[in-house]
Amino acid sequence: MVEDSLDHTKAMDPLKGDYKPGSIKLEGALERIKRLIDGVEVEARSIKRGVIKVDPKLKDLVLKNLKEMGFDHFVLLTCIDLIDEDRFELVYHTWSYGTKGLIMVKTTIDREDPSIGSVVPIFRPAITYEREIKEMFGVDFPGNPRLTQFILEDWEGPPPMRKDFNALQYSVERFGTDIRYPKSLPPHLLNDGGDDNE
């Protein structure tokens, strides 16, 4: 039997000093999500780590429920370029201070016109991660109030973390640099004018 002791006594403002973290265990949280929301896949990878795979349309509902269950610390958001599948995978990492467990919510979106609603209304710290992913992968996050330039100053190229971004070609075209291959470069990495015999 799964232990399911949801604690609704958490304070609204953790800065006041009376914050009490939720106490539902990871396995109980996963089971509850599975019962409440149709179309999700849940997996307990250990007693402290779980994964929920979900359609993009359901990710907000899953994240809201996790937050209510005590997985209320937004750790980070990551993006994985699944270029062979023409998709991006977004992974939302949530943490429970009460049970010291991490649940990752995974969803995929189309790579050609990548867009997914912002989770800033649920987890305010997501604002920075969404800005970074917009800049590095080109994913749009409607609802994020601050999708402005973040790290790449005066960048005019394509999103540089996409797997089809060719940094060498971009450097040659943008800055007019010559391609020089060090003699120590392994032969299988020499291309575009490199000399295997050096």
C-alpha cells in the first residue's frame, strides 16, 4: 500500500519562517497523479526520484498538483534536442523538502515550430530557465513576461544549442575566419579541407 499523507498545513509565505514542507512521499505523489490525470505515465526510479511523462497540454495540471503535494521547489528546466525524432524534450524538475524527493515532468514538443506555455504562473523561478532555452534552442514560451535577450549579446545566428548548429561554419561565415586544423587532430575529425596526411 502506498503511503499518502498529504499535508495541507504549509504556510503560503515561506519567508515568514512558519513554512512547513509537504510530507507526501514520492511514490504516493506519483500514484495520486496517475489516479487524478488520465494519459500520464509514471515511473518511480528509486524511493527519492520519479518521472512523469505527459502530453504538453497536461503539464500545467501535473505541475500544479505536484506543487500542492509538496513538490513546491522548482529546481530547473532542461531541454534536450531529439533531432532524429524532430522533437524537443522539456524536463521540469521539482523537489520536495519534506520528503527529499525529486520528480521530473517530461514532455515533448515539435522541433520545427517549438512553442509551449510558460510555467511562470505556477513556478516563478522558471522565468530564467525559459529565457535561456528560448535563446539557446529557439523554444517560445507564451506567457513568460521576460523573453528578452539573456546571455548571447548581439547574437544574429540560429539557436546555438541545437544539434544541427554548425559552430565552425557559423564562425567562418560571420567572422571570415580561416579553418585551421591542428596537427594533433585525429584523422576522423579532419574534414572540410583538413589534411589527413599532416
